[in-house]
Amino acid sequence: MKNPKPSRKSKTLDLHRPNAHPKSTRAEHRAQGKALRKNVPRRIHRKWSPSPNRPDPMDLLQGQDQGRVEQLVPIKYGRMLASPFAFLRGSATIMASDLTGTPTTGQHVQLCGDAHLSNFGAFASPERRLVFDINDFDETLRGPWEWDLKRLATSAVVAGLENGFKKDVCRGLAQTVIRSYRSGMKQFSGMHTLDVWYFNLPWEKVEQMFTGRSSKTSKKVATKLVAKARRHSRDKTVEEMTKVQTGNRRFVDDSPRIVRLDDKAKWNEIDPQGHLMMSRKFIQETWVRYLNSLSPERQHFLERFRIRDIAHRIGGIGSVGTRCMVILLEGEIAEDWLILQLKEAGPSCLENALGKSEFANHAQRVVMGQRFMTAVNDMFLGWHCSPLSGRDFYWRQLKDMKGAVNVSEMDEKALENYLLLCGWCLARAHARTGHESVIFGYVGRNESLDEAMADFAISYAEQNEKDYEALTKAVKSGRIAAETGV
């Protein structure tokens, strides 16, 4: 069935329209969701086959390269060649195109847009508590809840196959994702709206799940995740990325991963146009624009810092080639350092199917998407539009106690435990911005949806394998340039 586009009407409450949101009970909402099964039976979600008019996946990938740093794009493809799972991570635009033709209930939520299992992890709250949640929102947009769930289930299958698990085990992992999502929706549909928005997953509960549902590898995964997160403290990040040179602290050059702005020769080699855009004067001007996107108390805090060094930094897979900077800030007190990251934001890969974001600034779309979906956010989240290039950038603190798992090190039990967390977190994120009782009424209490979407995940994992092979052939033929080992 055709996916309806989200409304562009203002979400501002109209106090002169008291009946704009008529009263209804949770039971009525659940009945409404259950009624959706008549037109969209849950079993219909198992279907997947490529459309006869399916776009060339390589064309879709290369379409996203427009406007990126040309010299860095081959690194993206080199990283995607590492494995089918690495390919999945970098090819959200392909799956977004494919999901356009799949059935949905018409219930829209704020989507992550790239909800694969490696886009979940641990990070710090402003109160310095470690929490577990979604941690990537570059593709966020409002759309059908089914799309995030299918991508997460598919990533479970792809990761499981890569770890050498049998197909029936991988199918069970996909079912784990859906079952956890249903369980979460059941819980949130019975909670007060404010409690849903307050709710987050502190590390203590995560640790209990990994140790309570025991396997040696599962416990090891939890221990390594928290150790990695705590290792990425502010001070440790400054220590690892900078050093004192002639009395001044500066970023350590690690070309092409990290290139200092003052190294004009390397900058010109990598991105001649970007060097002009990223002058110190330019950064100072954009700094003011960024501060204006923050609340007054956070502006006051950052006004106590001064920019001391700037560098370009490559990160991730799918975002390689976008302009990503790190800014070293020095406070009023000696050895008071802070590193912020500003990252270029372009259109969401979902916009072709769902229409443009309500936010004209793509970086604001990313920031607001994160605020919609998570209860705990980086206090430095902000955005600006470049006055010189018209490009949008969002800001955040770099590596603030951020920890991610290494999927390849997981056994079946560890991956199952991890996916239970991911499915539950996705349900909470969707419950914040959708009609959770309606969605719960549709997904139901039995395993009908689990079975159907697990079949979809198996079929789409096979499609992902074919697309990965297509990239391999494109690189070998010279159609696409790839640089490995970076």
C-alpha cells in the first residue's frame, strides 16, 4: 500500500481549539490499532522482493556523494567493502528506497532513519550517568514506525550471519528484536505520557540484563562496553587527540583521519574548497551562530571558552566525505579543555519517500530528531548554517563517555541480550513521538508480527548480500573508486 506523507501542519498547541485532541481511552486506542490489521494484516510484512523498477543501488550510493569532499569519498567505499554488515551500515539510502514500496499502517513516529544495531550504545548524561540508547540521528525524519524496526531486524540477521551463526539462529535474532519492541510498546502504552518522556535506560539495568541472562561472552561484552565508555572521558579524549607543541596545545596530525586547519598544504590536497570555507575567521563567525542555537545558560557556559585549534576529522562509514571538524576549546582556568565536534548535515535519505523535513536547516533536523527520540541529550547539541557555503552543521561534545559494542566478538547469547536492549530502546523512542497504544494494539501480544518481520529480515539480508557483491564488482571494474585500510 502507498505510504501517506506526514502532515506539514504546525504542531503548536491551539488553546482556542479545545476539541483538537478529543479525549479517548487507552482501550479505544488499542482497538483502533487492532482494527488496522484488517487493511494491513501483520503477515503481509513478511513480503520482500525487489521492484522491477528498483533503482541501481550503486547509483543511489553515488547520488549521496554529491557535494562531499571528493578526495575522501573512496575511503567510504573502502570501509563498506570490509563486509556485508559494513555495507549495510553505509547504505541506508538503498534500504530507504526499498522500504518505500513496503506496507505500513500509516502510523508515523520520529524515525532514527538508520536504526541498525551499531547505532545504539552507551553515552553520558549531563549528570554524568551512563545510559544506553540510540546514538545516531543523521537520517532522522518523521515516518512509518515499521521502517526503523525492519532495518534493525535486518541488521541483526546480517550481523549474525557474519558471525557464522546458522540461518535459523539469525532468524531467531530478528524475532528477538520484534518481540522486544512489542514488549516495550506494551509497557509504554500503559504509562502516563510524562513518564514515557522521563524514561531512560541507566547502565545499572543494562548490566543486570547482561549478567542475569548469563554467558561468559555476554558478561564480557557488558564489561568492555562500560570500560570503553568510561575511557572516553573528556580528559582522556584531550590527552589522546592533542599534545603540547611550543607551549601550545594542538591536535595531533594523523592525515587523512585528522588534519589540522593550520596545515594548509594538506588541507588544499584534501579539500581545496573546504580550506577556504574553514578559515579561522569563518569558524569564529559560525561559533556565534552556533551559540545562538543554545539556551542562555549554555551560551553563558561556553562564553568562558576560547577556540585554540581546529582540525578536520574522518569518522564513521556512511558519513565519510562530509565535512566534519573538531574544535579544541580552552577555558579561563589552566588545563580546562573541551573538544566539540561540528558535522555537516545534508538531506535525510528518507526525504525522497516522505517529503522534506519541517526544518529548513538539516542540522536542526538532526538535533531536534535526537531531542524527540531520547530522554537524555548532550548539553552541547546545537546547529548553524554556514554563511559562506550555505551548508548546515550540527555541534556536540566529542566522545563524551561514548561506548559501542564490537558485534564480531558476540556469541549468540550476547547478541540476543544486546538486541533485546535495542528493540526496547527503539520502542521507547517511537512511543515518545507516536501513538504508542495504537501501535501496541496493532503489534499485539502474540508472535504474528515477529514471524512476519523475521522473514522479511532474512530476505532483505540476502538482498544486502547481493548489493554488497555489486559494490565489489563496481570497484573491480573501476566504476567506483575505493581506498581500503583508512
